[in-house]
Amino acid sequence: PCACSTRATRSPPLIAAPPATAVYTNKNKFRIPFKFDPAEMRAMQAREIRLYLSRDRGLSWQHSQSVTPQAEKFNFQADADGEYWFLVRTLDGQNRLHPEAAPSEPGLQVIVDTVAPQLKLELKQSAPGRVQLLWTATDLNLDISQLRLEYIQPGQPDWQLVSVVPRAQGQTEWSVLQSGQVAVRGQIGDLARNTTQAQSQLKVAGSPDGAPVRE
């Protein structure tokens, strides 16, 4: 769940600060908490706290829901993946909204992403004793820092890390001394914490003389 923290001040009495960065979530249901100054709420005879929503990056806003100040949170359900901007307004005893200024910045920006990335791994034998790995990862909110690739091959009992610079797409090569099955496996995630795994394998011919192929 993601949270929007709103603190009351003398002017305006209730407004969320513009977010420094978006919040990513793989949940379509989450809570949006808010905070306020009880004394300010009593002084303005606050009737309700309103949540406003924009799906077009602030070009238009719609009243999403209302709660009492005592509720301290909104329960929101997204109807689809995508970007959601939120802001909070207070309705006082005179049916006036605070702050009165037209919205320009969101108090909370949420990216809902429930779809896992796609990862494709492909092994090729570029020469005897030489294997090539090509990978491609795709996602709207891909986090390439989560890329992890490993391989195992004849004469090597354990999985080893493939050392690469994390990229959405790339390739690398290494030597294979013995003929047999080479396998790779990989994992990557996105900013919303969705993850995916992939694997590939290939029967290869080792180096003809049993010596490593020069890099």
C-alpha cells in the first residue's frame, strides 16, 4: 500500500505537499492516509475531507470520494493500471473548499503496475568453445538494476553469475571447454516490485583442443 501524508497549516488548513517522486505499486487497492490539525478543523467547522483524482496528469480533476476528518484515510481502488494523481481538499461549515486555489500539483502521484516484465534469453554458439548470450527485457517501468543472469555448463557443478552491465537489452560471450549442455537463467523486476524469470539452454561443442578460446 502507498500513503499520502497531509499536514494542516494556518494557510491553507489542509493540503498535501507535491511529491518528490512517484510511488509505484503492484496493488490496485491501497490506502491514502492524511493528517490534519484538529484545532484548525474545529475552527473551520470542517464537514468532510475530499479526495480528488486526475488521470491526465493534472489537466482535469474529479471528486473521487469524501470521508470525515476522523477517518484519517481514503480506501482507493484503481480501475486499471496507469498513473494516478491525487490531492486533498477540506469542506468547511460554509460549504467552502480549502484551499480555494485551483489545483496545479498532486499531493500524491501513484503508478499502478500489476504486469510483470518480460525477459527473453537466447543462447548461441558463436564458435567452437564459445557461447553467446543475448537478452531482452521489456516493461513500462523496468528496473534494470534488478537484472540478474546466471549460467551453468559442463565441468562446472554450480551456477555462476554472468557479469554484465545492467541493460534492458544486451549480449555477452564466454568460453566453454567441454562439450555438452549450457544453461542460463535470469530474473528482472520493475519499479512496482513485479518480477519475472526466464531460462534457456543449448547443446554446444567445447573448444577443439580443450583450451580456453581467447577473449
